[in-house]
Amino acid sequence: MKKKAEIPQEEYMGRKIGKYIKYQRQKRALSLAAFAQDLNLDASFILRLENGEYKTLRLDVTEKIANGLDMTIGDFLLKCHILDNGSKSYIPSLEFYLREKFQFPDEAIEDVKLYIKFIQEKYKNKIKEMKDAHNKYWNL
């Protein structure tokens, strides 16, 4: 009789979600109680989730967490590294998004891109700090 392959603890869906929500909670400087209240979930549940005590989560709970983080469930699962769309890019190009979501003409898209460059330059040190913290947290 074949032995069932063991799944490493870090591969469990619940652990990945817990790690991501802990990252988001800390990034937002929220206490466990405040974060749980925002999600309308028990703080003890969030604590156990963040500590990797759950192997899986119900879809409705996962969706509640995603909504509480202002994300679609698909984007949330991509960010948690549960889903993989086959590339490192989890979002469409800016141009595509602005055309599809807002029906922006090319001139408006160019204005948005220029504004983004301005913002990136203005906040380059803060952006670098945040990227470094993100990469350190996720061991990238």
C-alpha cells in the first residue's frame, strides 16, 4: 500500500493565507483585535490563522478576508501564492486596465503614466523601504 505524500506545512492554503494577512495587518499597523473587527471575524481565529494552524479555509471565509482587504478573491489568492497565473505579473498592464476599466483615451493614459513617474520620484525612498520590507518578509 502506497503511503500518502506529506504536504509540507508551508504549502497549506491556510498557512499561506495566514502569512499574507499577517503581512497586511502589520503593514497597516493594525492590532490583531482591530484587524479582526474590520473583517468581522474573531481575533482568536485570525491569530490561529496567522500562526498557520489551519490547513484549509472555507471559501466564504476566504472571500470575507479578501473583501476586507479591498481585493477580489482571485487577486487575494494570487497574492497569497495559492493561485499562479503562469507569470510573475499578477495584474494587467496599466494601459489595458485604464482602457478596459475606465475607457481612457491614449492621451489620458499618457497623463496617468507621467503622474505615476512623478509620484515614484517623489516617494522613491519610501517605495524602496516598502519593497525591501516586502522582500524581507517573503524571503525574496
